[in-house]
Amino acid sequence: MKPMNPLLAAVILTALAGCAGHSSSPKPASTLTEAQRDSAIARSSLPGAATVGRALALSGRSERYAAQTDSLTR
């Protein structure tokens, strides 16, 4: 019997690895909400983290102002 060609063996192994069992339900990359991720970034020492923190504070003020204005029109 003739030995198997190494290239053919590599192709067969690659095909088998590609057909390996996959998870039926993909897991999310993160379980954090967008607001939680933004807060974590704002508290970190990453470059630009302070800007993210200021943007979150401004967004919170805008939301409170909109809710206050909305309650005045009722």
C-alpha cells in the first residue's frame, strides 16, 4: 500500500476541522448593556475616557431636561 501524500492528509485534516461541531446558540460577546460598557470605559484610564464620561453626563442632563419639559406639558 502506498503512503498518503502529506498535502492530501493536510487537506483532509483541514476539512475535518472545518466540520467540527459548532455551538447551536451563539453566545454574545458581552452581557453588558451599552450604558454599562460606556460607564466602564469612562471610569477606565484609556485615552479619551474622560470625554466619554463628559458625554454620558451631558446625555443624562439632556434626558432629565426632556423628562422635566415633558411633564410640564401634561
